[in-house]
Amino acid sequence: MNISRNNSPACIPHATVGIIGGGVAGATIALRLAELGISINLFEEGKSLVNGPPICHLHAGGNLYREISEQQCLDLLKQSIDTLRVFKHTANIRPTVIAVPVDDKGFPCELLPRLTVLKEAYQSLVALDEKNKVLGEPSDYFTLYSRQDLERLRQLENPSHPITPDEWMIPVAKSLQLDQFKYPIVMVQEYGLSVFRIAATTALALAKMDNCHILTSSKVTNVQSDSTLKQWQITYQASDNTEQQCTVDYLINACGYRSGSIDDLAHIPRERMVEFKAAYVTHWAQCEGEWPELIIHGERGTPKGMAQLTPYPNGYFQLHGMTQDITLFKDGLVSSSKTTAQPVLNASFQEKLNRQWPHTEVVERTEKAIKHVAQYVHSFKDAEVGGKPLFGAQQIPGADPTLRAADISFSGNNYARSEIVKASSALSAADAIVSELIDKQLISQLNTENTREQSFPITLQLSKHDIVSYAEKIAEERGFPASLAQPIG
């Protein structure tokens, strides 16, 4: 394969990078490096970029998860702010409501110390750089609602275009079974994140850069290190079914849940876990008002596991239920072994990952998800199956299944692996790669005064109209309603 070279001032001539995997991590890393003028070869086995687990939430503070550490929450907050500064047309601008049921062992007051820390951290980040104010006013980062507050709000009319926290809370106050919850109920400025608009942004931006070679429908079959030249030879089956090879100076494993297979080819062991998850697309024709996201806490893996109701335009909602009958699956969490870095999911999950879901199971699990939410939002019982599930296998580096904030690890000779768990960590992984390339003297020292925006001039030239239009096309090509690609706010 003849690889073009780029002689940008940021680049030492002839330095090339190979990225295996075009999911949210691989595509974001490719975008970051290509914007620097580095010659990139991006390999993706599928037909398009960013087609993986069901991304729907920005995680600007990690408030969905009671069990993760405060430091992970702070990391997710910073990473989410960076994400919105670069992928500025990918957010659904609506808050998230977090409620604790009366039969849950937790208490809302336990959430408050961490929320206060996050609010102060957001205030500090905005004071440091006004461009960090992408989550609304720091003073509004979270708002508390008593039972009396909700009783008052449920008497009001649903606004057509909610702006204030109270306006966003009105449809929730009208619909929740208020006697089923402990108080206060929390509203926090955690926005939605569109997987389809991320896919559109990365694809459109990378297509504008001649130094990035996007090789879709291309399966990497072998990688071999030349320790003398400090290079990697990549063998792959091209889209025309011919075997091709190319050589790069640096190799990045961004294969997501299949990262272990590349580690095995590279003879670099790694401990990791993989978890299969699914979210379900529903349509609620009777929905009134424009909704925030609703998170109802519960003990993971039990029949009372967390319920997550994620809104999209035109009455579509994406549902998670952290039970083994809905989002989680029996035997869906597996670990690597001493003989392979790749955790092995059983055959039924492999069939699902190959897009072969039994229709009866789609209907059964979606209806269980609807019933799970309807415990608390009674009128949601009238929702219907709105499409096929969003699903995928999520990698978790190491042996801690509660880990949510992770980005990159380095091993061997000019080899890195992206290990993001949440999409908002992808830019952090890309930054770590840039630092590593500078340390290896594969690229020159960068101007440390450059802002996020100055590092992505081509990406940020994309218009919202073009991104949304292409995202709608991607959604429809993948068999999902176009509404899932359309923005809120």
C-alpha cells in the first residue's frame, strides 16, 4: 500500500500512525491526530465509523452511578466539557432528573456532597476559561426539589420550549407517582449525547483530510512488530477481499470490546472485562411536554435495578433497565484469561453482535423495559416498541466492573490501546496519544497555548445542518428512527 506523507510543521516527515477500530475512540483519536497533519491509516471492519454500544448520555459528572469514586466523577466532568467544546453539535441540551425510590436502600442526601464538589469544580473550570461553560450556568449545575415543589409544579402547564430547571421539571412532576420516592429529587445539568451525530462529525471531518486514509470494511488479520526499525506491519483483508499490508511507525489498538484480539496478535497480554449491554427504542405517542432524562436509582442486577428514560424528538425514548431481563444479561460479563487477552462472550451474544436478534426477544425485552419504567411513570405503560435495540459489548480495563472513567494504556514497542468505557473519555485518550508521540519524538513539540478549538479547525468548520442531515442518514441506514439523530435544545 502506498501511504502518502504529510510534512506539516507539527509532524516529523514520514511518521505514520495506524489505528485499528473506528468506534468512538478510534475515530476521535484519528480526528485529533489528523488535525495535526499526521498521516493516519484507520481500519474499521464495519461499513461506517462509530457503530458500537448505545451511547446516549454525556456523563458530565457521572451522576448516574452512585458506586463510582468521586475522582471518576470529576474526570468525567472535565472530559465531558472537552467533548462538547470539540463535538459542539452532538449534545442534546436537556437536564437529567435523578430520583431515589422509597424501597431503595439509598438516600438522596447521600448524593449531595458529591454534587456540591462537582458544582464547585465546574465553577472553577469556567472561571479558568469561559469557553468551559458548556453545561449552562454553574449556579444551575444542580437543583433540588421537595415533594411540595413537585406538587406545585404539576399544577402548571407544560411549556413548549422549557428553559429553566422548573420548566423542565413540570412534565416529570405531572407524571411521577410522587409517593414512590424519597426527597429531595435532583435535577442536574448532565446532557444527552448523540452517537449518530458523533459518527457524522467524525466521518465528515476526516473525509476533508487527505492525510487520513479511512479503510472501512477492512479486517485486520495480523500485526507484527519490527523492534529494530520500531515499526509495525499491519496485514488486513481489504473491502475487495484481497490481502493487503502497510507499515506504520505507531500502532493504536482501538477495537473496543475486541481489543484483546489485537493484543493477542501483538503478543502483549492484558487483563480486561467485557460486558454485553442493550438499550431499547420505544415510542410514547401520548407523551406530553418536552422531557428531561429521568434516572431512577436502584440496585444493579436486581429486579429493582436502575431505570433510565432518555428522550428524543417526536415521542421516542431510549430505555435502560439495569436488570438481567432488560439491559443486563446473564453471563453477559466475562473476563480475559491467562491464555488470551480477549474475553469470550458465548454464542448467543456473538449472534446479537452480528445483528441477528430474534424478533421475539426484541419485543419481550422492550416490553419489560416499558413495564420497568411504568412502575414509576404510570402513563408510560402505553409506550410501544419503537425500533430495534441499540446494543454492544463494553470493554472495562482491569478487573473492576464499576470502572467508568478510563482512557489509554501503553505497552511494548510504539503500541497503545484505547480503553475508554464512556464516550466522553475519547478526547482524553487522544491527548495521551499526542503526548506519547511527542515523547517518542515521532512528532514535534506542540504549541501548548493552543485551545481545544484551535486544535480542531477542520472539525469545527462543520455546520450543524450538515452534521444533523448526515446523522439522520446514518441512523436510517442502520435501521433506526431518524428522530434518534435529531437534536434537543
